[in-house]
Amino acid sequence: MTTTEQLSALSSILTQSGLHSLFQPIISLSERRIIGYEALSRGPSNSPLHSPVALFAVARQAGRLSELEIACRQSACRRFNEQQLPGKLFLNVSPESLLEAAHQPGRTLQLLQDFGIPPSQVVIELTEQTPTDDFQLLQNALHHYRAMGFSIALDDLGAGYSSLRLWSELRPDYVKIDRHFIDGIHQDALKREFVGSILQIAKASRAKVIAEGIELPEELAVLTEMGVDLLQGYLLCRPQEHPPRDARTLMPKPNSAAAILNEEVSDLSALLNDLPAVTSHTPTATVLEAFRRQANLNSLAVLDEQGQPCGIVHRHSLSDALLKPFATDLFARKPISRLMSDDFLAVEMSQSLQQVSRLITSRARQRIEEDFIITLNGSYLGLGRVIDVLKLITELKIQQARYANPLTLLPGNVPIQQCLTRLLQQERESVICYVDIDSFKPFNDIYGYGRGDEVLLCLAQCLSDRVDPARDFVGHIGGDDFLLVLGPEDWRKRLNQLLDDFHSQCRRFYRSEHLEAGCFIAPNRQGVRQEFPLLSLSIGVVHLHPQACGQLDASQLAEMASQAKHHAKNVPGYSVHVIDSLAVPATEEALVAGHR
């Protein structure tokens, strides 16, 4: 398609209002509701500019980006208003379009007024595609938007040329993490570190984090575990002309196969307080009387007609509201929905204690005296207290510290035994890996225990980098022995990556002459000087099948892994030896990586 044809197609779209508006919901995990919709634009289905990438590229090239964006906003506002969609409307704005000569300030506000949408319901989402040098002009424009009542979101955080500076300069209300950092986050420790850092900065700057581009259940599980609350992506809902309104139909069902192996507390039963709830139509006077009768009642959940939470009433908030002159008389007969808070935390019974703890700490407005709601498949079960979560987390951390390896701080033998026991109880297909360092004792003899500890810490980091924290486990048996529990899907690939990681990381620990020779000389166990190859890993693997779980206990499973490790150590260099738990007698498979 020639440039002339492209420009002609663009002109046709703009003059004939040929744009289509789609909406993708943004879901709050803690509130289990849709907090808003991002408006996305497409060209006509039969047009070569149907794709937004092509459409906006041609508009940018033609100097008509601002004109196109106004047309997109007009279409989005019209469709949003026609459908009366709940929550906020997220509108994309390119910073460069704000700086174009053709840009007309005030057009967005006029559009909203035309369609009866208040500015407080709109989030201006800055999408950065090209370098932005004029920060002062951009700041002035954004202050202008804020003064009119708009919220600000920074899109594709981490992908743009200056997104971190934009965050610092503009202090947005929302930040959206670029899809690149979400893709495969369950298999990439560096991406988890990046997202963790974003959460910390967001908490300090009081910005809300939205993880966009979620496509896999495993990605969602890790983000949930990390405490990310606002979610968007194909896994939950694709962009649609007529999007859904109920988030509960979009949330994936809890996957029992992904139960966390790292915790003693597997559900929230220890936190559940079986307390009554009220409906949204209950008179305020009735709720007030309930608080008066029960001095230890801090909160009451408010339910809709389906028995699902739609709000919460806290004793202190209700008291504050009714302290105003004539407030009690004014609100006594009004439904409690007038005074309830719709900003509440609701967690599923199947969620882990750590997930709940992270959700609580990620909420800037969560007070320690305020309760949260516990649900089962979205329906009300009872209330939980924040102070109880803190107590249980503290007890768990004390127990973990008591049994952790003092060098690597990884779980030691007691948590390892507990992990294997839970694995058998859950009857999960898993891969148990006993990891041992070859030539470690002679390395210690030559380089000293300080350098040996560095090697152990290096291996601990390599192992941690290869686990999915939502479903895997890594522990330190002692010395140079470690235990790794992986899912059955891609364990071979992950072990090969582990071998490569350790091999490349270890190079920094050797003296140049040993690195060049590929070996070092040290006394063996009989005191005779012997040549030893450089450090490598031997990994014994037990492929555990659900059918075998009833015939094994944790000690037997650990012994099988140890046997597999001994077989692996009989092979020089990097090696993996596999025992299948179903075979009687056990069939064994040697996967030899060989010398590297």
C-alpha cells in the first residue's frame, strides 16, 4: 500500500467517523469488581488501517495524531455513555499529541460534557511511543488535566524512553506495567524483582499499579502472590464492543494443583470469624443498633441480592459519619448503602496467608482496625481481622527463621520434610530434584571456606531464579546439598537453564590458572594429592506421579531422590539422573550433560 493510499484511508476514517471502540475491563482482585475499562480503537474491519499499530503510525507520519486521538476519544465516550458502563473510563493520550500545534486544549472536557461523563470518572492514560524532551510543557498540560478533575495513568512502565522520569515528574495516580515484564514472570526471577521494585515505589508515591497483558494462569498466580491488585489482560477478558460488567464471571477458578508448598497455612480457616452480614437495603438505624449490642463488633459486611459482598461498614467510620449535627435523624431510615464503603478487601478462602498479607500491605488505605471480607466462590463466608493476619505471619516467619539454613536462609530439613509430606497429601505430579555440587570439598580445601560459602550462595540464587514462587519449592538440606520441587511441565528445560546458570556464574570463583587448565589439584579423602575437575552439578530426580503418592511417605521420597543423586554423581561433569516413581522396580533414565 502506497503512502498516498494510506493517507487517503486515514482521511476517509476521520471524515466518515469510521472508528470502532472496544473496551477491556480492569479488575480489582481485592474487591472482585471491575474498577474501569480501557478504551481501545480500531479502524474499519475492511480497511488496511484496521490495526491500531498501522492506524496510529500513519497518523503520526501525517501530523494528524492529535486529530485521530480526539476522534478516538469521541467514539469511546459515546459508546461508554450509551452502554452506561460502571467504573472509570481510561482514555489513551500520546504525550507527543499534546505538543502538536494542532492540539486544542479543552476538547476532551467538552466531549465529556457532551456525553454527560464527569471528569472524575476519567483517567488520562499517557502512552509513550517516542522520546519526550519537553517535560515542562508536558507537566503544564498534565496539571491542566488534573485541575479539571482527571486522574492520570502512566502506560507501559519500563518500556518507554523516559517512563521513570515521567513517573517522578508527573506523580501519576496509576502506573501500568509493560506486558514485557508480565510475560513469563512465573519463570523469571529478574522480572519478579522488577515488579517488586515497582510495587515498592508505587506504595511510596501512593500510585496504584495495574498489571496489563496477563495471558497465563501462572502469571496471574505470581502477580497475586506478589500483591498486585489491579489486573488486565486476555486471560481475564479480551477487548470487546460490549464488555462484561461482573468481574466474578471473569476471575479464573482457583487451581488446586498450584497449591503453595512453602507454607503451613494452606487456607484462611484460621482467620475466619463467622459474623452476620446485612443487605444493602438494611436501615442505618438497624446497623447502628447491631454495633451497640455487640461491643466487640468492628465491622459488618454488606451484601447484594445474590449474597455477594458489595460494601462494608466499619464501626469508627459509621460513628464519624453520624457525629455531624442531625446526621442520625437524617440517615436513620436511609439504607446502609448510603454510608457503607465500597472500597473493601475481599479474599477467597482458597487464597494463601502470604497472598492476603501482601494484598493488605499493598492497600494504602487499609487500617489495622478494619476487617476484611472472606468469600467462598464469591459468596460471603465471614470476616477476617488484619491483626490476626499479622500475628499468623509473624508466627510463620519465626518458624521459618528457626528452621532456615543460617547461610542461605533457605528452608532447612524440617520445612523440606513438611513440603514433601504436603506434596504426597495433595497427590500432585511433581519433580523432586536433589542437587549436589561436585568437587566441592577439594575446592574448599584450596580456596577456603569463605569462598566456598560464596559458591553455596551462588547456587542458592541460581535455584531461586528457576522456581515459580506460586507452586515450586527450594530448600537447603545442608552443606552443598539442596532440594528443588518443580512442576512436571517444563522441568527439563528449567534444569538445563540451572546448569547453564551455575556453570557461567562459577567462573568468577576460580583463579586464572585453574580456569585455563579446567581443573585443580587438592588432597583427596585419603590425603593423596589428586586432580579434580572444576565445580559442576549432579542432580538426582524423582518424577512423582499421583498414583504413587499413597505408597510413599516423605522419608521414602527423600531416599529415592538421594539414590538418584548418587547415580548422577557416578557420571563425570554435569549430569541428571531420573527415577520414575511408578516403575517397580524403578526404571532409571540418565540425562548426561557431560563436561562443559
